[in-house]
Amino acid sequence: TRKVATEAADGTELAYLFKMICLGKKPDVKAAVERYMERKIIPLKSLERYHVAVMELISELYHFMVNNELDIQKLSGGTGQLYTLLSNMEARILEKWLLNICLVLHEDMANARDHSKRSLIDQAKEYVHNNYQEESLGLDDICRELGVSNSYFSSIFKKETGISVSAYIRRQKIEMAKNLLQYSDYPIIEIAN
């Protein structure tokens, strides 16, 4: 009995489930839900232990959502209402509910990551626009300004835009030079510098 209590308290199955919500694909999330249910919920023999396990599940889901700034309203109603609803479900129905909520959270996490990447790229483009006249403007300057690593940023920039950061900078400098040549009275030598 003591071993079962220790295993239930260590949260490894839930930690794995949360990891799959954050980093896995939909089939990984489904497999993690099945694994959690098979190891932590379905084997429970007493109704009392089932209710405690459901309470722990709700609590951990709530903490996960708060820590990841996800909409806790997706847990429908308050935690008390949710506990009453879930603790009266059969295990397989609870599993379907858990899978649905985990897939929604997985989608929310993916959207948040995409938004964060787009935001970084937009900030970088603005930085290039505001500093294109700097001759030495490059990846190092942009990453220092954004507070991200060069390798991470260059990979997401290329993946999202289809071109490298240096190619983007060159393109922006050429566009600005074309505009200055066409619409300004600056001498060509000054625009070239």
C-alpha cells in the first residue's frame, strides 16, 4: 500500500502527460492519456481512491494551466463543479474527457508557441527597419536586442520567412536604397554608404 501511495504522489505519469501536451504530437498526447489512465485511474479498486485520484488530476490540470497561462475556463465551471462531474464518471468516460481537454491544451500550447515565434520575428523585422543604416547590422545585433540565441532565432526566422536573417537584412537595405534613389534628393554616394 505504501508503494502505491508513493507512486501516485510522485506524479510521473502526469508529468509525462504534461510533457506530451507541451512537446508531443496529437498521437503522443492520446498515448500519454491512455498510459495515465491505465496506470493511475483504472487499477483503483475503491471508490474513495478513485475520488482522490480525480481530485489530484483536477488540481494538477489547474496548476498546469495556470503555470502555462492557459484559459482555466476550459475546465468548465469551478473546480468543485468539475470534481462532482468527473468523480461520478466511469473511468472510460473520464478518459475521453481527459483526452479532449488535453488535446485542447495541446492546441493552445502550439498556438502560444507560434504566436511567440511570430512576435520575435516581427520584433526583429522592426529592429532591422529601424537600424538598416548600420553597416555592421547582423544576426548578433538582432539576437542581442531580442535576448535569444543566434542558433534558435536563425532557425525559426528561416522556417517562418523562408530566407536567412542575413538575406533579409540585405533585402531590406536594397529596398531602402531603391526608395531613397527614387524618392529623395540624396546623392548616390551618400545612399550607397
